[in-house]
Amino acid sequence: MKFQALRGMQDLLPKQKATFRVIEDAAREIFSSYGFQELGMPLLESTALYKRVVGEATDIVEKEMYTFDDRNGDSLTLRPEGTAGCVRIAQQHGMLFNQVQRLWYTGPMFRYERPQKGRYRQFDQIGVECFGMPGPDIDVEVLLLCARLWEKLDLTDDITLELNSMGSAEARAGYRLALVEYLADYKDQLDEDSRRRLTSNPLRILDSKVEATKAILVDAPKLADYLDEESKQHFQGLCQMLDSLGIAYQINPSIVRGLDYYNRTVFEWVTSALGAQGAVCAGGRYDGLVEQIGGKATPGVGFAIGLDRIALLLDQKEKGENYPEVPLADIYVVSMGDESRLNAIALAERLRTVYPDRKTLVHCGAGKFKAQMKKANSHGAGIALLLGEEEVQNKQVTVKFLNTGDQETIKQDELVDFLALRSDGW
Ligand code: HAM
């Protein structure tokens, strides 16, 4: 029997992992430049936390969590998202009262969803959460931060911003009544999911992808008409700031988000390049959440980027634009026999100290001289260093420039200076 990865669990091979690293490095640099600090969070939390924070009637809690009892009989859940854990940490460690926080985190999340391109059961998010700032200014800051990341990854033309306001809890309750009343007349024509949501989570019906349901929704009451005055002002303030800063956006009234904690600003950065899984980053405000889990009222706003989806976008672009292959080695050290292998390893160590940014590979294992040279070429190396018996005896090394075929035998002691002088050749 051969073992296979579990359904929806991606194996990231080195090339894919390198793409993830590019995204994470870019994010790390940008988050730091906006004054955000990194947080490390457990993969496991109590199931009760997610029920409370994400919401009992959400798809995530109803049917997507990896939940199990530990040996003590406590119900635990593999984190399906990061906001709940982050809020729990901030509250537990006294980071909220009379303070502002700008935090970020990255790592795997787990949801038992139906896998398809861009949708996995284990996926990586980079998330940001801010606490203690009630105005639209911080909403703008987090959106600018995203825009800068797309720019750095050369994805500005591929991703657009969609915004909505979900108002206050009271405003939503009023709207919910109106929506349910309207939809009740069409109950039999709604799809099965939406019919179920009519009692559990009616706002989520707005998000339906089913054409017949979408048609019914065209004349449904609009959340925007039910917004409270303060939420309206908040949203206007946000839109005005985005306009003056030149950040393009579209208002999309059907963004209601799949998690229960949001109020006021909600947003999604979307692409048309990934088919059905077009949301590459999503988030919004959650001003009532800290209080809901027993803390003092603290405004919050954040988002999470789906790393897997950004990586897919970058990969698609790469194919289109024919990016050059990154070499596996810059210097490949070829040697024959035990004594010269030891010399090769010692020489490579010296080079790694002097050139920590270059990749120096020592040929390990058997292999005739010719086969080793072939490997040097297939690794994309600029230089092969050759250590035959004669070289080792004379404390010499032959440097071969693989692009031109030029080669020269020099003293090993002179190698570092020699390579520095010829740095244009490799
Ligand atoms: P979310 O919309 O559930 O929000 O997820 C955020 C992003 O994670 C999505 O836009 C998508 O790019 C990615 N994502 C979600 N599920 C999957 C999946 N199954 N496979 C691949 N990628 C996926 C949250 O998680 C909130 N915690 C965001 C937030 C933070 N709101 C405020 N602060």
C-alpha cells in the first residue's frame, strides 16, 4: 500500500514553497514598515472559542471544523482561522485595555471544505489584527498595506478591492427582519442552502452563487438603507480617504462575510484569474468581538490573505511571463576519491563563509568526473571547482566557468580573491 496525502492537504514541493516564501518575505517587510508586530499562535484552541467567535450558525462551525476530544475529554479544534486565537491572546495577556495593537501572524488553517483549485482543507493565511482604533483611518491603513503588498508582488493589475458596510448589530437586526419577510414569499424558489439559512443566518443568503436565488435578491431590501447614522459616517469617511489616496474600490452590497463577528467595514480583495475561488484576501471590522468573549469593549479590524491563492496567481503569471529558472547552485564542487572529497567539503565551507548569499554545493556520493560535471551544469551553476588527485596534492583547485568553458588552475589559498576579481563570470 502506498501512502498518499489526505484529500485537500497540499504537499508544497520546493518550488512552490519558494513562492510562498517570496510572499511571506514581502509581507513581513511591509507589515514591519507599517509598525505591525508578529504574533505566534497555537494551532489548537478550545472548540468553544470558535463557536463563540466565528458563530454557531456559520458554515465553518456547522460543518468545516476539525474537532476532536483530547485524552482529557476536552473538545479541541484545529484553528479554521486566526482572528479568534488572536483576540483570545490579546485579551489573556492584557494587551487591550487602554492600548492600541497592530499585530500579524502567519501559518496553516484547517477547514473541512470541498477541495478544488484554490480551496484546500489545510491552507496558509497571513493575517493582520488591529485593536483599540475605532475610526476609518485604521481601516484605510490596513487597505493601503494590502495595496502595497500587491504592488510589491506585481499583482496590482490582477486584484481589485470590494467594500461594503454591515452597520451595527442593531441595524443588521432590523435589516434581517425585512430581508426574511421579503424572502418568505419566495421560500419555495430558494435553493436548499438558502432556505436553511432563512432561519439560521439569513444575511448569508445575499452571498449565494445560485442564479435563481440571485434573481430573487435583485429586488430584496438593501442593507445600505438600514445602516445606522454612525456606520454611514464611518463608511463615508473611509470612502473619502480612499478616494483622496487614489485607492480604487467598488462597493459590493453582497459582501456579508461568512463569519459572524463583523460590523461596519467589510472588504474582499478579489481576482478574476482563479475561477470560483476569487477572494485572495478578506476582512473587516469586529468592534463587538472582544466584549462578546468577556473583555472590555475594544474596536478591532483585520484581514487574512490566502497565501495559497496568491501563490497560484504568481504561478500563473510566471508561466505567462517565462521567468528564468532559479539555479540550484552557483558553485558546484567536483572531486574524486575520499581525500579530495574532504578537501572539497572544507573548501566549500570557506566559500560559504565568504559568500553566504551564494549556493555552494559539494557533489556527494559516487560519480565519475564526467557525471559530476553534468550535474554541475544541470544545477545551473556558474562555476565548477575541480579537485582531482593532482590538485589536492599541490593544494590547488581548477576553476571552470561553465558559461564560457574558460578554466584556470590556481592555489586554493588564492581562490577567494580570484573569485572576487572574476565575479562577473558567475
Ligand atoms: P476568510 O474570508 O474566511 O476570513 O479567509 C480569508 C482568506 O483566506 C480568503 O479570502 C481566502 O483567500 C483564504 N481562504 C479561506 N479558506 C480557504 C481555503 N479553504 N483554501 C484556501 N484559501 C482559503 C478569515 O479567515 C478572517 N479571519 C479574516 C479576518 C481577519 N477578518 C478580520 N481579521
